Amino acid sequence: MRHKGKIPGEERRQLILRTLQEAKRPVTGGELGELTDVSRQVIVSDINLLKAKKEPIIATNQGYLYTAIPEAAETFERIIVCRHAPEQTEEELNILVDHGVTVKDVRVEHSVYGDVRASVMVSNRQEVKAFIALIQQAKAPYLLNLDDSGTHFHTISAEREEQLEQAQDALKKAGFLVESY
């Protein structure tokens, strides 16, 4: 569904916004660039302008997501504190997604920078595998490495409160959960 020729800025941003709102999965900058016949760099600028207008768009490792949740869909959310070695990250994420939980982000408290947060946005094993592969391919350190103890926070969400409880119980059993709130 590529448009022929350049689309004026505001019209292009509205097309990007509609595309993200209707998408069932993250949409990459390259896909949006191909759709609108502009470079990925122009898309990054457009996304920043949309964010400045308070559009709830986040960049994930899989592409851009429009994060507004329809009012009819109630979700439960909480923050958990975990601790483990970097090589246990995939196991931790799989435990969470296996209980129907979405891992929205990871955050560490850095002694110099304060809170350092990154989007994770995984909700199934395939997404976990892709997330881990991206980190390994980029040779990027896990954020938990910024804390000597490996302590980090996750914002997690699910359709039912019981899913969060069951996921936390499984993390506790695995020795990863420090606390939740």
C-alpha cells in the first residue's frame, strides 16, 4: 500500500498515526518509510513530532507501537523488582510471558544517571527470542549490568490480576523476584 510520490508533512504524519493505531504489531521505521516514500530518518523526525503532540507512541526493539488502550480493555499493571545474572534474562522473560504477562519495560537505578529505562514490550516466547537475539547481535549489555547486584525493575501487565500473581509466584520459585508493588 505504498503511496506514489512524496506526501506533505502533516498528511504523512496523519497516515503514520493511522497506520500505527490500526497495526496489530509493531511497525518498523523502514516499513513506514516505504509506505510514505520517505527515508527512515524522516520517519524518526515525524514520530518525534507526533510524540511532542502527546501521541502515545513508543519505540520498541521491534518497531513503533501506538500504546493507547481502548477503554473497554481493562488491564492490570504492577512493578516488580528482580535480581539475576544477565544470562538468566531469557528465562526470566519466558516465565513472565508464559503466564500471559506483557513485560513493558526494564529500569535500573544508576548511581550517576538516576533511573535508566528501556522499552521491552514482549508478550510471548517468539518476541522474547527476538529481543534476546537483538541484544546479542548488537553486543549490547543488559541494563541490569548497570547495578552491581543485577537488581532491576519491570513494569508488567496482564488482562487478569491472577496472571500477575501466578507469574510472580513462578519468578519467586525461580529465585528472581525480590518484591512487587
